[in-house]
Amino acid sequence: MSSYDKYQTPLATRYASQEMMSIFSARTRASTWRQLWVWLAEAEKELGLNIPDEAIEQMREHVTVSDKAFDVAREYENKFRHDVMAHVHAYGEDAPAAAGHIHLGATSCYVTDNADLIFIQKALDLILPKLAKVIQNLKEFALKYKDTPTLGFTHYQPAQLITIGKRACQWIQELVMDLEDIETVRERLQFRGAQGTTGSQATFLELFEGNADKIVELNKILCQKAGFPSTYPISTQTYTRKVDLRVANAVCALGATAERIASDIRHLANLKEMEEPFEKSQIGSSAMAYKRNPMRSERIAALSRKLANLPVNFSNTFKAQWFERTLDDSAIRRMDIPEMFLLADSILLALDNVTNGLVVYPSVVRARIDQELPFMATESILMKLAQHGVSRQDAHEEIRVLSHQASAVVKQEGGKNDLLERIKKNEFFKPVWGEIDGLVDPALFIGNSPKIVEDYCNGEVAERLSRYQETLSKAETAQLSI
């Protein structure tokens, strides 16, 4: 049967990177189980158990699971209805001298749970620099446009001016929060190690003839081999599924941030102020040839919506575990853990591409400012009139009347905002006619935005990115194949 005749997740066929897909591939999973069995046998031998050198050598030689070994394991699983034991037997056929020593003292979760923790660790290590790259892109963008005024929006209604760089800093700050949270769960990630069937370590206590110190040493060796600082102090048959929830809360929050950023870009594309990259031969619409749809940002929004909603699955799985474990966590975790990281990876690839190629249209931005700035300048005109001894209340009323007239031209006639022209023709405002043009320079209305951008990007953001400097110096912008 062709691959075209079977369902395949679009995350694998369209969106995620090969590196992330490899982490969660069947071969990586099964080969990691074998590596865990090698580490266990090596550690047990080091601590005095009688495991022949030949057994360990054969195990080392066959860590990578071959296609043939997968076929053998499939036959065993059809017989035993147990995937781990199927692979134990398949490994025993590849390494016959080790057949009686593989999985010694362990429960299935020794390989399944420790492997999942290894995959989570690797996946976190893969997405962190990609997230840092997106932040770096936006940092450079923010600094480039730190002085460029743009209309701010509250309630999606015109508000005071900010700068384009200042708006980008809003996005950066939220991504930095995600970076910090993901870094924290990565730093706190621990190993399950060898803990026995209910976390009591009973089988290992028996293997080491009651010497509990050797169990402690066993787990230290396993952690060292696997690259973890320590094991969780309390284990049941599994590591607590609270760990999965903790990781999901950090990783999936990225989905909420990414959708918010993508939504802003989509709105700005509608206003024709900013666009995502648009390739020379790209088609925006099959029917409307003129269209330049923000398809990358829409993709980010769609994938982000899925990612942001995943934590509820991890929460439900965690709270549904009874006592020392139930197996209703297995099937859903096989889907949710890979999907979480494939989604995050896909989103970051697209965000990297978009944020590295954002296009700004300053003339459109300025035209929109000019439509609203006259209204904003009226407060300054009031102050200037007061300096000339004009009653503020009288001036307020005059401006109110003219503002409504100008607003009617814009809203009812589709004309431009002519408030300043009206003020310049009205004798009431004659004392400040010569000052009016100087009061409507957009740079006067952006407040401290440029300094805010400089201080933030060159301070906190630069410091946060410093640990990724080597990675960032080698990174290239993601190219989206589809």
C-alpha cells in the first residue's frame, strides 16, 4: 500500500522539521529503549552483577533497530500483546548472548518513561534556540523601526501614537516570557531511572542483596549516561504525569503568544501597513489574482490554536491516574507528547520565516496617522491658546464643533480629515495659526517609545539571548517548503 493510501499527520508531511520528526520516530523510540537496556546492563555489571562482557558487547552492536528487527518485534507483539516485551525478545535475537540479561530488574516503564523524558529533553533543546531566533529577528526589527511613528490601537480604535518598534517589543516581551518558562522546565527536568514496578525499588534491592546504596549508585550512573542531573525522588510505576503537564503548560503557552502576534500581523496586512514575506511567484488566491493573503500568519494562527488547547489533555491524563498508575495514560501520551513538540516546532519555523521578512509600508502608515493626528493635536492647541489668554472652555467648545464637522467629512463623505484646515480658517484660532503646523509632527506624539525600545532590546533582551549567541550566529532563516 502506498503512503498516499494511508493517513499521515500534516505536521509530519507539511509543517514540522526533520529534526523534530526524527526525535519522535519509531526507530528513535525503539533504539532509545535498547540504549536504556545497554546502560542498565553496564551499570548493573559495574555494581557487581554477573553480566558477561560478550552480552554487553552484543547489545552495544545492535542498539539501532533494523527494519528486520522491527518485523521480528511486530511478530512478537502480535503474540504477546505487549510492545516492550516484543522488543526485549527481538533484541535478544540480535544479541543472543544478552538474551537472559536484557531488562534485568526493570519494569516496562524503565524504558518507556525514561525514553519519553529523553525525547522531551531533546525536543526542548531543539525548540529553545528556534524561539531565541524569532526573538532575535524581532529585536532587530524593533531597533530598525524604533523611531517610526505608527497609530496605536485600543479596542481596535485609534489611540495615541507609538512606534512600529515599540509594538514589536510587545511581541518580544511575550515571547521572552515563553522562553523563560520553557528554559525553567528544561532545567528542572529529571530522570525516572530504575525504580521498580511501583517505585519501591524492590526488585533492585533483591538484585543487590539488600544493599540500598547500590540502588542510589545505579541511578547516579544511569543519570550520568542519559545526561540528567538526578532522578525524581518519588516514583510510582511511572514518573508522575504532573511532569508532562508542567512541560505542556510552558510549551503550549507559546501557542497563545504566537496566535496573538500572527493576529496583529494579519490585521496590519489588512490595513496595508505591514506584510509578511510574499514570494515572487506566490499565489494569494486561486480566484482573485491580485490578493496577497497572509497565509503564513494564518497557518501560525491555526497551529497555535491547536497547541494552546493541548494542556487540558495533559491535565486530564494527570488527574485520571489512580494510585501507582493506570494504563489510560499510554495511548493519549503517544499522540499528545509528539504532537505538542511538532506543533511548537512548526509554529517556530513559520514565525522565523515571517519575522525575518516583515515588510513595512511607511507611506500607508503615515497616511493613517494623518487621518487621526489632527484630533490628537487639539489638546496641544488648547494649551497654546491658554498661553495667549484664551478661555480653555471657550476653546474646547470651538474645537468640539469643528472636530465633529471634520469627522462627518471622513465618515459620511469618505473625505480626508480637514480639521486643521478648518482651524486655520477660523478667526477664533488666529493667535496660534502660525504654530499649528509645528504641533502635528508625529514625532511629538510617540512619547518615550524610542528609548523604551533601545533600553529593552539592548538590555534585557540582549542579555536573555546571550546564552544562544553561538547558535544564533550560525542560524539561517527557516525556508518554508509549503
